[in-house]
Amino acid sequence: MAHNPAQRLAPTRVQTRIGLDYVQIARELIAEALRHVRAGRTAEAAACLTSHGEIALQDDFACNLLGLIHASNGEHLKALDGFERALRIRPGRLDVIANRAITLQHLGRLEAAIACYDEVLKARPDDPQMLFQRGTASHLLGRSEAALADYDQALNLKPAHPEARAGRAILLHQLGRREEALACYDKAILLDPADPSSHYNRGNTLRELSRPDEALAAYREALRLRPAYAEALCGCAMVLNEKALYAEALACCAQALRHAPTHFPALFNQANILYAAGRIEEACATYEAVIRLKPGDADALCNRAAALLEACRLEEALISCDQALGIKPDFPEALSNRGNILQKLQRFEEALSAYEAALALRPAYLDVLCSRGVALKQVGRYEEALASFDAALVLEPKHAHTQNNRGALLLLLGDFERGWEAYESRWLKENLPVNALPRVWPEWSGGPIAGKRILILDEQGLGDVIQFSRYLSLLVGAGGEVSFLCRTSMHRLLSNLPGKPRLIEATEPGESFDYEAALVSLPKAFKTRGDTVPAAIPYLRAEETLAAKWAERIGRQGFRVGISWQGSPNPQADMARAVPLRAFAPLKDIPGVRLISLQKNGGVDQLGDDLVFEVERLSDDFDAGPDAFVDTAAVMANLDLVITCDTSIAHLAGALGKPVWVALKSVPDWRFLLDREDTPWYPNMRLFRQSRRGQWDEVFARMSQALDELTRPGTKLGATSIRIPGAIGELIDKITILEIKSVHIGEAGKLKNVHHELDLLRSLCAEGAFSGPRLEALARELKLVNQALWNIEDAIRICEQRGEFGDEFVALARSVYKTNDRRAALKRDINLLFNSAIVEEKSYCGG
């Protein structure tokens, strides 16, 4: 670019003026620079001061002026050079020392800045601005007491000092003295209502005081004063996120990023809000962008790990968590996330180590105490698990996740009384089921229901609906007018429940009820205990026309075993319950056994060409319609046995009264209890538990042996076993006695025989369709009577062993016939209930 000749010659003309010395030139340059400064032309002012060989900078005023010009442009290193040149010319000049201090503070050289402030305040101890500045430097160094003292002294000298008031408020906020901080912000805003930062900081304090609406108003006032205030937009986003107004919160983040595309808090908040909104894949992608913007941010890495965990990208989640801990080893949140990831990977011992490390840093970490309890349960350390849950509940008695997990553990341990109570925590706001409906009518928690209209609410999974629908019949039997509001897909299956409860998908306009209750709350309302579980099986039936259709397709040849190996494909489901299909291979080696797939949706991909044993597949129309399980029930009616993992198929087979074997992980869902081969929920169900976590081969080896014995000639269900004519009451009586034996007998060989006989008799009971609320009540009482006889016989044997035949022995002997009289009466009632062809009669001496 060509230069103007006049501009090139100007210095020469100045230098050749007759009698003009360097001092005069410097003065003229300084005067010209000041004119430029007053006109806002700082670049021209700096050019004047540095022209003519920088002769103007032989003057301390000029050096200070140049420093101020650079400082106003954010050029702090150049500003510092100007101030230091001024001080070399005139060392004691206080205003320059003050300017140097402020510049050093901008450069982060806080100790040097404080030394300068000290020098100025030694000469001018009542300078409120210097006190404020020194307080700010101490504040940044974390010297809270010194900072607060300086702020207070500045405000004593000048109460109308808005910056000192705001700085004091920020410090009080950081010290946790939020009410004082709020009062301080209010005074600062009175002094300077147009300062957007005071409104923004006031919003932060209000948000932490759990006053979200006022916080939002404060942020919005800051934005009115400064529309492109990215931090205030982030504040709005956080409040809106806490209110679950995710769309509005994300709009605030987007607006902040339009103003400042690389604004880290806005992008980080956007990722956090997407996570909270359940938009997990978008959250993962946004966390990636956050980390690209700031690769070493431990918080971002930790939160990305949490999102990857939700997306079931577990190995990636673990790597992200470990990266966070590599940057910040003492990071309790990252340790908590690491434990959660390891739990999902079934690496429970490592998860426990992570939780212990987190608790060492933060002993009152509520979520970790809860998570540790879950991990302890999974490794079979049940008492320690309860202690961990209890420790969490000391901190927060209404913590829903802890109460829910504690309830499930108590139920698993057979403590139904306390378990049902704690399990109600699933209805607390924090833990509310996704499909929960608002409570409108009074909750029914037991008591007379005859003549009352009651609405039962569907909840949880399909298996839960099948398992607990038995209680609907009990309500009908008690005289209640029962309406079950449940997903339409289940109506057809449940339409043959005893008592025919009304099935609806919505209440009618203006319809009213006396009570309502959640389906899984009914066991608590009925005060269900381990020995009073209503187990009148079957309570569901297959449709005859469908059963006939599938009978023709399946045929009667061989021993037909329906199999299912995986439940819900939802990645958040407990996939440890699923069994790899290949584990069923030993069953196919048994002569005559046919394996027939009952699998739908998730898991069917395992039926590929590489499967080394035959599994029969049902046609494409198998349960392809809108009604859940109707074909599955019909197929089961044509099977000899169902073998499944813990899934809704197990509950369906149980409710149909079909012999069913369930493969369970080492620590199962609560409804299967511990250390037993049966479950009180389904008398026709036999449980095969893992003896080692994650090992299915030994489970199916035991199943294979049991199935081999069951299919041998003479033992096959419905084949060559002899059938002796008998009364229905006798059949139910025998079943209750065998159920008692299955609890009391510990010897493996004997127990196997008991279970085998139970399978046979339960099959007969299912074939005869002997069920209903009345039978359930009679069978329950009969079982109590037979348990009493068991106890009496034990007591008599003890007397005989001791040779004691006195009053106690006589009383026990007399109680035998009295108890047997009640047993005979109950069996007779059962016979009459079903119009049994054979009715057992008794006759006694003197009777």
C-alpha cells in the first residue's frame, strides 16, 4: 500500500523546527494523545505516544497513559510494561502502583497485586477502591477472612460502593451464607440496578435457596439488561431443567450458543439437560462435543460416563469414567458412576471397591450407600446390604430408591410384612412408575370391600400383571365391584379370570369409585405372608379354539418342552436373568424331547443357522396380533413342560397351572425367595438356581438330569403312570402335604421324589381346572391343618423318644383325631364344591 508523502515528511518537519526541543515535542505528542483518548481513538493515541522514537515515553505521565490505553484494550502485558516504565521514571507514584496492581490481578499474579495494594493502602488506608481491589485479590486466592474484612472496610468507608457490595455477596454465597448473600445482592442492586451481573449472581443464590421462580425472574432481568448474557441464559436453563421444562431449557442453551458458540457452560448444560430429558443418544453426542471443546474436564468425562451407562455402552462408559478419575482421583461422583457401570457389567466386587472409595471421600453419600446395598445383595451379603440401606435412610428417610431396594431385599428374604411396606416407595415422586396414573379416589389398604366400587391400576411389567391379577379375583370374591384399568393388550388373556373383574382401558366420563389401589399394592392390602400367598392354580386358561388350532400344528408326538431364554429387550432390563440359548443344548440330548421356542422379539436372533441343536419354531402368526400371550397360552396347553428364564413366560405358565421349570440367577428377583426349589406363588413351578454367579451350564446339567428322569418310561407325565380313582379333596390334600414336605425335607434324594410327585399331581389339578377363590381359601386352610398335624406328629415322636407318656402325650394324641376331623371336613367341602364323583366318608366309634 502507498504511503502519503505528507505523513512520511511530518516527523522531519517537527524535528527541524527552529528552537523546538525534545521536551516540547513530547508535550505536544502527549497533548495530541489525550485528544485522541477523549475522542475514543485509543489506537491513534497509542501511536502518538510511541512515535518519534518514543520520546514521549521519557515522561512518567505518558507511560502511565499508554499503560491505561493498553489496559482498556485488554492488552495487560503491554499495560504492565507501561506502568513499570512510569515507575522506573518516578518510583513512588501511588496511582501508577494502583494501576500496576490491577493489571497484575488481571494477569493472575495475585500475590504481586496484593503487595502493590498494600503499598498504596499504607499511604492511603481509607481508600475504599483499593480495599475493594485487595479484597477481590484475596477472594481469588481463597483467603475468605481477609477478603471479607476488606469488603466490609470498603463499605464502611463508602456504603454506596456497588462493586464491593456485589463482591461481598459472592463471597458470602461461596461460604454457604446464602441468606446474607441475598441481602447483599439486594443492596448492590439498589445502588446499581443496571448491573446485569448482580441480577445474575442473585439468581444463582435464589436457585440454591430452592426459590426457582424468583431465580428465573432474576436471570431474566439480567438478560433484559444484557440480552447476549450467556451465563444468565445458562442460569435460566438450569432452573427450567429442574422444573422438567426441558424444551424451554434447551432453547436457552441454544440461544447462549448462538451468542457464544464455544461457551463451555452452555454446551455442558445442554448435554446435561438432554440426559435429564431421557434423550440419551443426543446427550452422548453433545458430551463428545463438550469434551472436544475442553478435553481435560473431569466433570464432562464423568457425566459422559453416566450417559453411556444409560445407553448401555458399558465399556465406553468405563473408559470415560477412568479418564475422569485419571484427571481427578478424589472424585466421588466419578467413583459412584464407576461402581454403577461395574454393577451393570456384573463385576460386583469391583463395584463395591469403587463405592467404598467414594464413601471414604464422602461418608454421607446417599446414592452410593443405596448402590452399595444393591451390590452387597448381589454378592449374597444380605445383612450388610440392609445395613447400607438403613444408613442411607438415616440421611434421608424418604429416599425412594433406597426404600424400594430395601423392600425388594426384605421380600427376597421372606420378610413380607416389612417388605410390602417398603415396596410401596415405588409410588413416591422420585421413583414413580412411568405408567402411573394420578391418585383420585381413596386408597384401599384392606378392610371390607363388599358392595364397594374399586379401581385397580396397572403397573410395571407384563409378568407383574399376570402374577398379581390373582388378587382381582379375591376382591370379586370379597364382594367388591372391581374395575382393572390396564393396557388393552392384556384384556383378552385376563378375560377368563375367576370372578370376571371388569377390564377397562379408561374410566368413563363422570365415573366414580369408592377406592383405588395399584395392582402390586394388593398383596400388602391383603396382608400376604409367605404361608398365605393365594395360590389357587390355575387362575388363567387358554382359549379352547386356539388351543385346538395349536394342538393340530404341534402334534402329540414326543415330550414337548416349550422354552424361553430372554425377557424384555429393553437395555435397562436385568439382562443377567437371560440365558444364552446354547445353554439349553443338554436338554435336546434326552430321547424323545422336543424343544419348542416360545420366544418373541428380543432373543430370537439366537435361533440362527449356527445353532448346533434343533429348536422348533412356531409360525409367523404366533402372537402376532394386538393381544398379548393368547397364542402362547394356547401353545402351553399342548406342552408337557415349560422351561424358561425369569420372564413373563414363567408367570404365564405358572398362572395356567402348567408344569414349569425356571432357571434363576444366583440372586434372583424377590418373588423367588432364597434356598428353595419351589415358590409359594406357583405350586406348579420348580426352581433351578445358579450355584455360581453367571454360570448356567451346571443349572442346565441339573435340569437335564431331572428331565431325563421325568421322561423315563413309567414316569412320563400323562403317559404310563397309573391313575387311581380318587376324590378331588384327596388330591388337594395330597398336594398341600407335599408342599409342606418340600419345605421340611432337606435330603436331596427325598426332595427330588417330593418334587416329582408334586409335578404329577399339580398337572392333574390343572387338567381338571380345579380353581377359584373358594377352593383357594379351602386349600389354604387345609394346608394349615396339615402343617398342624405335621407339628403334632413331631411332638409325639419327641415324647416317645423321651419315654414321656403323661398329660402332654395324651393331649397331643387327642389333638390328632380332632385335627383330622377338621381335615376331613375341609376335604368334604372341596368334594362338594366340585361335585366330585368320589366323596370320602368317615365313621368313628361312637360317631
